[in-house]
Amino acid sequence: MAVKTIAGVQVNLTEEGYLEDMNQWSEEIAKEIAKEIGIELTPKHFEVLNYLREKTIAKENLTIRGVGKSGIVDIKELYVLFPKGPLKFSSKIAGIPKPTSCI
Amino acid sequence: MPIIEPNKTKLLTMKNLLILGAGTSGTMMANHLRHKLYKDQWKITIVDQYKTHYYQPGFLFLPFDIYTEKQVKKVGKKFIPKDVVYIQKKIEQIFPEENKVQLEDETLYYDVLIVATGSKIAPEETSGLLGPLWKKDIFDFYTYEGALALRDKLRNWEGGKLVVHITEMPIKCPVAPLEFSFLADDYFRKKGIRDKVDITYVTPLSGAFTKPTCTTALNYLLKEKDIKIEIDFAIESVDNETKEIVDFADRRIPFDLLVTIPTNMGDEVIAKSGLGDDLNFIPTHHNTLQSLAHENIFVIGDATNVPASKAGSVAHFAAETLTDNILLYIDGYPLKKEFDGHANCFIETGNNKALLIDFNYVTEPVHGNFPFAKFGPLKLLKESVFNHWGKMAFRWIYWNMLLKGIAIPFVSRNMSFKGKVFDIKPEK
């Protein structure tokens, strides 16, 4: 665990740069993390991020399929918004835990 | 004054506990509960449309001729206690508001329902997967038929590009595709054609190992076995003409032989009954295993949406908590929020070695000894021959202990921290 200041706020990050506590998240923090990845956030990005956060709070599983059926974007558009790792990068920017398998 | 015979009163007050699905979870619950519920108060019924009970972990070994057909299947009824009514019929629909389940030609009413309908592959979810190459150059090993067809293919295959591919998460036994890749490396080495086979592991996740401790401890395995990896690959379609899998960003990976894990979904009866999420898994309380929508419906095993591995070992630990909770529910007590997502799995790494991992919802696999803190004899997160024999012995344990609800000695339902060593520093 590491402490880092993002957008003027001290946050706890995992070794892989994901927020430890999704409640520390803000739109400003999202913009900063996205910038490091090389993504400029648009309102469409935020719609996806908010959807992911809502699902996480509701303890529902996050899948690319789910985002594709969310009515916000289809999977192709998700790839355009978050190239090269849609779920990996969108979850990092949304301040939610990294999607994992069992090992 | 009418005279009511004593056994008639019993019939009038007799309650019904209904279990849907006689797979690993359903069978275990029937065995646990028959020993705990009074026979003159509770009638237990279990329904499954299939006659055969498969030892699903064995499907990993069938393609490589390590197990035979006979070793992975038995008649399911053999494992159901004789005081449990076993109905071999198709389930049409659950009506949760009316506490009833419609079978193909009869209706069953319940006081308590346990849904254990599992998960299965849905290859039709991926465009082109069921095209002309299906069962010719494209195979699954998550079904008995698929594993056998793949075995027949491998027996005569002379080499080329082998692609082992996961469509999307969650899948049953998330580590099986990786084990398949390790066993394939071993299989082709022993056949003397490893130099003619190019193995690529394709995952929608960001690595073969997604948990930091595992990445650090196990990444050497891929290198050692010369397995290439493609990450963040979310498949859009299979191109049957060019023999490539294509993702949503138009990345293409060519194959001569594709071994794919199709989308896994819960049973269609769940969708039909309006009980599931978009993959037909039932929203379930992570720690009590009660359905979130109906208090007299409980869910166990692969049918739930809980973020634990879809695996028999998880179901085994879950069954112990669920048994207690059913008894508490019946007597009107609050449920135990006890289940922690505990999993304990052997992972075959080839060459007669295996790893053992022990983890739960929140704790990553770690190093250590298992089940005894000082002596082991099994080593966690390290390859050993002993672990491999543990996995081989597990088939016997499954048929003779696990299904019958006999607790495995020294292995507790919740993850224990004794003998665990938190020494792995994840790489940045």
C-alpha cells in the first residue's frame, strides 16, 4: 500500500495503483489517474465510470458484457473510450478494485 | 369428534425442503440436511434432469488421457440419501411468489428452496464460435463431450498453433485454463512434439495471474513452459475462414487448434423465473447465502453471483455454512454471516507437480503449510509432487467424502491463518 497525493488529496493506493477505498474518489482524482494512463476524460467517460461505481456499491459483478448492456456504451465504444484494457483502465479510473481471477 | 390418526397429523404439518440440482452442491446439501432435519417434520426432495453425476475437475485430465471416462462419472442417485425423494425431471420454472416449482409434468410446493442449478458453457454467446470449425479445430473441455472430443483430436494432432482462450469472467474453476496450458506443455513434451507446438494463453484479464502475490510467485511458470500470453483480449468473434479469434479492438490471434472456455452462464430456468442477473446468476448474500430477493430461497455453488471461485471446494465450505443457516432460518433465528468465500484448490503445473492455494474473498493466496501449520505436509503456492498426489487423491475424497457431506479432517470452513506466511512482496 502506498500513499500518494492526487489532485491535492492524499489517497491510499494498491501496489498496482488502484484506490484502496473507493470513497476517496472524486472526479478530479479520476481526471488525474486518466491523464497518467493517457486518457482525456469526457462526459461519456464519466457516465461509464459512474455506472461502474454504482454496480460496485451494489456488489454486482463487473463484466465487459455488463457495460455493453448498460445502455451507456456498447463494447466497441468502451474500447474506444478506454483503449487496450477497457475494464482494467476504467476500473482504475473509477476508483474501484481491479477485476481479478482466483490467482 | 373426528379421529385423526397420528401419522395423518404429521402429514398435515409436514414441511417441504426442495433442492434444485443434484450436482456437487445439491448433493452435498441433501446429505447434510437429511442428517439434521427430523424426518417426520421435513420432506426433502431433490430434482435434476440428468442421470449422471460427473466429477467435473476430471474434465481437465480427460483430454490428455490421464483419466478415463469411467473415472469421472457415476449414477447420481447413488449419492442421494435414501430418505430424500429424488426426481429425475426437467425443471421448467420457479414461481417464488407462490413458493412453487413447475417440473415438466408436475408441480412441487416448498417451504424452503435451495437453488443449486450450477453454471454451464454458452458458446452461442460468441459470434462464430459454433461455426464450421466447432468440434473440428475448436473445442471446449468444460463439458464431458467436449473434453472427450478434444482428447480424440489431441491423440492425432501433429502440432501447430494451440490457443487456450477464456471468453469472459466469471468462469467455473478460473484456474483450469491455465492448468490446461501447463498440462498441454507436458503432454506435447512427452509426445516428443513440443517443438512443433506453439502455445498461447489468451485472457480478458490483465494477466495470467491477477493477484499480486500470485504474479510474483508464479510468473516463472509461463517462461519455464514457453507459454506465450495475450492479455486484455475481449473476444468479439471467431473468424472461421482465416482461423483467428478477433477482439473488439480488431486484434487478431491466429490458431490451428483453439481450446476455448466459452461464456459461462447460470441455467436458463433462472432467467425464465426472473431470478438472475444478465448471466443468469442469482444475486445472493455473500456471507449468508440467502437470495437477496426472497428470504426462503437459498443459493449455493456456481448458481450464485457471489465473488468467490465457482468451484467444488468453495461449494463444500459454503455447504457447511448454508446447512447451519437453513436450520437457523427454520427456527426463526438470525442467519450466520459466516461464509468468507474460502477456496482451497490444487493447481496442476505439469510434470507430476501441483500447487495448492488457499484464499477467500479478501485474502490473496499466500505461502505456508497446509493443513498443519508446522508439518504441512502440503505446501501453499509452491510446486510439489506431494500437491500433485493430493489432487489425484481428491477424486476419491470427492466421491467418498465430499458429496456425502463428510467434513474433510483438519480443513475448516473459514480460511485459517495458521501456518500462512505473508512474505510475498508484489512487484510494482
